[in-house]
Amino acid sequence: GELLAGDVLDLRSGLAEIRFSSGATVILEGPVHFTCDQANSGTLTHGKLAARIDEPRAKGFTVQTPHASIVDLGTEFAVEVDERSRRCAVIEAIRPAGKRSAAVRRGGSNRQVS
């Protein structure tokens, strides 16, 4: 089925793939708690997420976590939120040569991930 803004996906185990209308694709690995916020954003409360941005209109796809906001700049990235340790880690950010792939915002400061 189709997930709409505000819909929540609680996955105990396994994988789920979501294709946003913007063209962004995310793969979630359970256990995971994910909320679709808008056509180009979502919130990852805990678990693992990989995002791929294939469509130009999906550039700027944003994943909110309890500790950071990750904005994709046109490639793909993976992030894990561990609720026990209260940490968020960008696992991987793949980019074409010479381009930044994701920006991580924490409490008013920005950091480019490349």
C-alpha cells in the first residue's frame, strides 16, 4: 500500500522499501520506527535507513532523527539511530566525484558528509 504524510511504519524485523512521490527511495531494516512526514521527508526514531535519490526533484530529501537532520544533496546515504545509546550515525554517504552528498545539521551547526 501507499504511505501518506503522517503514516507510521513500525517494523519488528525484515526489510521494507518506500518510494516517495518525490522520487526518493528508502529501505528500512527492522527493528525500525519511521514516520512519513511529507513527499520528500521522514522521521527515523530508531533503526536503520538507507536512502537513494535518483530523481532531481528528490534532491533535498530530509531524514529527521532525534539528534540530527540529514539532508541529501543528490546521491545516497545510510543512517542508524540507536535509541539505547542516543546516537545517530551516518553510516555511508556515496557521491559522484567532486560533489557533496549529505549535510548533517545538529543543533544549529551544519556538517557536510562526503
